Amino acid sequence: MDNKDIKILVVDDEEIIRRLFTDALKGWGYQVDMASDGKEAIECCARSDYHIVLTDLNMPNLDGISLINRIKSRWPLMEIIVITGYGTIETAIDAMKLGAIDFILKPVNFDHVRFIIKKCAQKIKANNENQELREMNTQLRELNEMKDKFLSITNHEIRTPLTIIRGYLEILDTVAMEIDEESQEILDIIKRTTLELSETVDRMHTLSKIDHLKWTEIGSAVDICKLVKEIYSEMERLFHHRAIEFYAEHPDKPLLVRGTKDGLRLLLRELLQNALKFTPDNGKVTVKVISDLREVIIEVKDTGIGIAYEKQDLIFTDFYEVQDSINHKSSQAEFMGGGMGIGLTLVKDIVITLRGRIIVDSEPNVGSTFKIYLPKLAKKAEAPVDAVIHS
Ligand code: ADP
């Protein structure tokens, strides 16, 4: 909001004074109208939204005090500044009690007028910005609620037919049936893509509020080394398939952190799934667990495409993807495979719930390292890195 957006009404029965104020205010860039008494001023206010009314107190028809009364009762947000002489200073105080924001003393010093109008305009601008922020916040909240509603409805609507398709596919598998090679290939493609669609729907559900709460429970003690070992063996074949060297390094003894097994599993899988997706074939991915006195540090490092510095904060926001989703491959295990931009939002939420922190260090075309620091639960679990497994 600039000066030109602020509308001022000058009310004075003396034409020369009206003109003087009007010319000065116009010169400072404000929009200005004039009225010759209180009655005309009310008519102007009814026609147009003024931000400021600058009024004399002694006027015929409707005096300044009555004018303030009427304006404040009908348009409480309009600011009023009164012009008064020394003789009527008490009336000016009455005017302030009725809601006028300030007064200008006659004989008029225009530096002072400029200062008072500027102060008042600043207040109006700040109110306006606050109002805009409040409206934007409400809009964001509504959008967020709509997103959650949309996710849970589509989830349900997609899940039901998917369950039926998968059920019949399983029946087809169990029924002994002679089919030729080409039909078998087609059937395999249907099975694979149905499974991928189910996974996508599961991920969508994970984002919806109810499940989000489930992932971010505080939980109790989880041995992170054991979990890494399990996930390593579950995901190993995916890396192997793409000729990516995959290493897991962790102490051979338990390292306990607070959390739920499901939440920490999701966290590790999301980071590793990203490392797999964004590392070209023949690259290298390492998941490493180390600990210091107070923290357990989980590091997932890849030699993939990396993330530009200015995007590194954005990747933790809902539905944000650095790459254009049009260029995605359909499978999540392929290089530049598809995603929905929600994994890291969830990872960050889980880490925050567990009073930890996440740091990303990445360089385009060199690779990325995600480090998660979680509070350690027991000292006795500490041990040097003595177990290394790789694909
Ligand atoms: P998505 O499901 O799309 O992978 P995420 O929230 O997990 O969603 O990640 C958001 C975006 O951050 C990704 O789409 C990708 O652009 C970028 N990103 C995440 N991890 C990596 C990584 N290891 N290497 C390069 N880019 C990454």
C-alpha cells in the first residue's frame, strides 16, 4: 500500500484552508477529496471509503464533534484527525476521547501536518498488511483442510477397486490355467503396476492427517542398528538390480534411540528410496550409523544428482519436487523414478517429534548426504564401527 492508495477527505468551511490542505496532501502523493461542512462530509463518506478524515471543529450545519460521532459509529475503521486552534484545545481533547487519532494546531505548520499524516498512514498500512496476512492464513488453513479431505476421499475411492483387482489377480495365480507366454507377460505387467499403484495410494494415505499422527508418535526404545540391518536386507536387491554399490555400516552392538519402529523404518526407507531414485546406475549409496556421547547419527550418502543449494530447504515441504514430475519414470526403484514430494516432509516431522535434527549436504552432480541426529538412550550401546555389509 503506497501513499497513492490512501484516500483522505479534508473537511473545512473555509475554502482557502480546504484548498491549502488539499494541495499539500496531493503534493505528498495522497488521494484527496474535499467537503465544506459535516453534512457534506457524511455524504462523501457514504459514497467512498476514506482512510483518513481531516476535519475542522467549528463548522456550520454539522460541527466537528458531531461529525466524529457519526463517522465512528458508521465507519469505525476510518481514522480522524482534527484541525483546531489554541482556544479550542479542550474540544480537541474531547474529539480524541471520541476516537480521533490526533490533532493539528492552528496556525498550521505543514512539516507537522506531513508528520502526523505519515504516522497515521503507516498505522493504516500496518493494519492492512495484518489483515492481508490474517486472510492469507485463513486461506492456507482452508486449502490444507481441503487437501486432507481430498487425500482421504481419493484414498478410499482408489483403494476399494484396487483391493478387488489385486484379489482377482491372486485368484488368477492360484487357478491352474494354461496361458501362452505373451498373456503371461501382460499379466505380469498388470500385477506389477497394480502393486506400484497400491504403494502410491499407501504413501498418499501416509500423508493424510490421521496416519501422520501415527508416524509421529514418540514411542519407546528402538535399536537403530538392528533396524538398519533389516532394511538393508529388504532393499539390497533394488540397489543390486541397478548395479549401485550399497553399504551399511553400523556398530555391532545395539544403539538405542527413542521412537517407534514403524516411524524409524519409514524414515530410513524414505531416505534410502530417494538415494536409490536419484543415483544413476553404477553409483554408490551408504547408510551409516555412528554415535557420540549424546547422539546417534544416521547418515545416508549417495553419489547421485544432488540438490542445488537454494532448493535444499524447500525439499522438506509438502509436495515439493526439484524435478518436473512429467519427466518421472513410473517405478520408484528406477533412476529418476516417480514420487509425490511427501517423503521428506514426513521424515522431518518424525525427526522433530523425536527431538532430533536433520541436515542435508548436497552438491549437484556430485551427490547428497542426509544426516539425522537423534538423542541416544543408553550409554552402554556405544561401540566403534565394526560391522560393514555391502551388496
Ligand atoms: P519424493 O517422493 O518426490 O522423493 P521427497 O519429499 O522424498 O519426495 O523428496 C522431495 C524432493 O527432494 C525429491 O523429489 C527430489 O527432487 C529431492 N531429493 C530428495 N532426496 C534426494 C537425493 N538423495 N538426491 C537428489 N534429490 C533428492
